[in-house]
Amino acid sequence: MLTMNDHNILPVEQAVDLGVSVDREMKFSLHIANISRKAHQRANLIIRCFYFKNFQSLVASHKVYVRPILESSVAWNPYLIKDIKALESVQRRFTKRLQGMEKLTYHQRLRILELDSLELRRPRADLLFTYKLVFGLIDASLHDFFVPRFNEARRGHDYKLYLPTCKTNVRSNSFNYRVIQKWNSLPNSIDFTLLKRFHKSLALKCYFHIARYFLFSWLCCV
């Protein structure tokens, strides 16, 4: 048993820190279940409350009131299949309930509605936060997260990071490990000059191949 100042620290099955629930195995399944349920409820309200069922209003409301609930921060990221499904199912179900979308696949619905899957938005958020760290745009030290290899690589861009060894799932899915391969594999066509340009150049064709999740084929189905 751990102690601090002669006081015993009792083990717990789960804890909540800054609104994020995590269990003793450093998994976020409970947190994801809670936010998915809340997001489903809010999505249902949007569908029921809008008298005019035009795509623009419904999708705009989804972006403002539903999607932010489901967006993971760099501190937590789903890696279990059931958790990835739970998050994506909210947007998947919402888009399917829109008029004229019932018989289309999820991929087709996203294209028509000009939406990205949550699965593809997560690596982009990781990359944007990494850019801010690398170029000193936030009050945090790069060396607390990564070991830089700037200008050492013979191929690719000049801002690559050292990839350490990893032996546990918790470590491999932490932000400062999972993002390194995505960051290092960015093509030379990415514009690193300004954050705005970097964000713009992270088009689907640039980061699609680095979103290495198991469910993309499932996400493209009805």
C-alpha cells in the first residue's frame, strides 16, 4: 500500500480528474460510455426539436452541441475497438437519421454532409498539438514530451522526433508515443511555416494513411 505523509493511500477502481474518468488500468471506457450516452441524448434532441429538417441547420447544430462532447483531448484517446465504436456510433446514427440518408453508407453520408469521421479527427488533433509543442506556441516544454531529431533525417521533413521503445499498451497509446509515427510520416508537401497553413495542409489525403485504426472498413459501412 502506498503512503504519503504517514497516511495510507487506498486503491480505487476508478478516478475522475478534470472531468475525465479513468480506471486503474488507465483505460477510459467508463468516460467514453458516459460521454457517448450524453451525446446520443443531445443528438436526439436536435433531431426532435428542429421543425425544418434541412441538412445545414442540423449538421451545424451537431458540430456545435454534439461533436465537442465526443472529441478526445491529447490526454486521453480511445484504442479499444468497443470504445472507438461507441464514439463513432453517435455521429453514425445521427447522420443516418437525416432525411434522404437512410440507405447510404456512413462514408457516403460523411462526404455529402462534408463531415470527417471522429476516427480521422483524432490524429489531426494530435498533430496540431504536436506542431504547437515543436514550434513553441504553447506554454509547455517540447523536451517534456519528445526528444527532437531536427534536421537529422535524410528523408521527409526536418522536424522529426525520436521514437523510443515501448512494451505496454498504456505507453503505446499515450499521446507522446502514439503521435510520433504519424508526425514523422508526414509528407514533404505539408506546410510547416505557420500553424494556419499547417492545419490547412492536413487535408484528408495527407493524414488518411497515418490514421491506423482497425475499424475504418467498419466505419464505411451502414
